[in-house]
Amino acid sequence: MPDTFDIRNDDMPTEMRILLNEYPRDKWEADPGFKEQTRNWLGAHQMFRRLGQITRKETERFLDNTRAADDFATRLSYYGNALVRNLLGHHGWEDHSYFPELAAADPRFEPGLEILEKDHEALDIVLDSFTNTANRAIKLVQLDERQAYEEAGKLHHVAETIEAFLERHLSDEEELAVPIILHHRLRG
């Protein structure tokens, strides 16, 4: 498992944020172009943030001995699977359907959408590491709790990485996509 991941840390280019000035985040819900599909998409993002937080906190509870090993394994299996499965499906749909729709509506933003697609490729690597490490920790709970604890320490690092990655990526994605949707009255 790599100790570090190749994750974008730089800001979205300024030219990718020009519509955000016209459609600031705090005005989205009041905009007549803000429809149920967009609300649901943003809701999925909130779910991902929450699942990332849950997996990190569950790992911390195990590491600080406030979560029993069997309970940790059960909860990690449930929430970790939900996080990985839903994220992979969601960003696959974005790459193949949603982003092409946005690019067709306003080609000026294709470079920003390409940045987000590259983020998805990097996220796949992090999610693969998370899955492998979580599976090892879950198996080790039954075999050797001391080793499970060591594996959970590694898992905690990956869970923190996912949480930080999602915070940056999802905010950038929302602040690029929603203004395009509102400006061009898409998804109505």
C-alpha cells in the first residue's frame, strides 16, 4: 500500500470558476433552474462525505478501544462497501454521461471536467487501497486482533485521504457543474 497518493492539491483554474461568480453557491437553491435532479446529485455528494467520515471515525473508535473488534468489522464492512460501491458507480456515471452533457452545453469548461475525470482516476487508486486494507483488517479481526489493530492504523490513513480528497473534489465538481446547469437550464 502506498503511503501517499497522487492527489490534486491545486485550485481549479480561475477560468473554470467564471460562472460561479454569476451563480454563487448560496443562491443555487433559490434559482428557478435548480431542479430535483441537481438536488439529488448534491445529496449523493453529501452522502459520500458522510460515509467517508463514518469509515474514518469507526476506524478511530477501534484504534482507541471504544469499538469492539467484531462490531468494527461489521460496521466497516457495511459502511466501507457502501462508500466504495456508490462512489465508483457515481463517478463512472459522471464520466460517461453527466460530464459529456455539461461539456456539450458549454465547451469552455471541458478542461475543468477533464481535471475532475483525472481526479476520478486518482480516486480509483485510493478506493482500491481502501478496499484491500479494509478487507485485510476485517479478516484479521477473526485471526489476530493485534494485527487487525496494525492494519486499522494503515486503514485510518487511507480513510483520512478519502475524506480530504472528497472534500476538495466534490466542492470543485459542484462549483463547476451547478453553475453550468443553472446557466444553461439543464436537467429540468
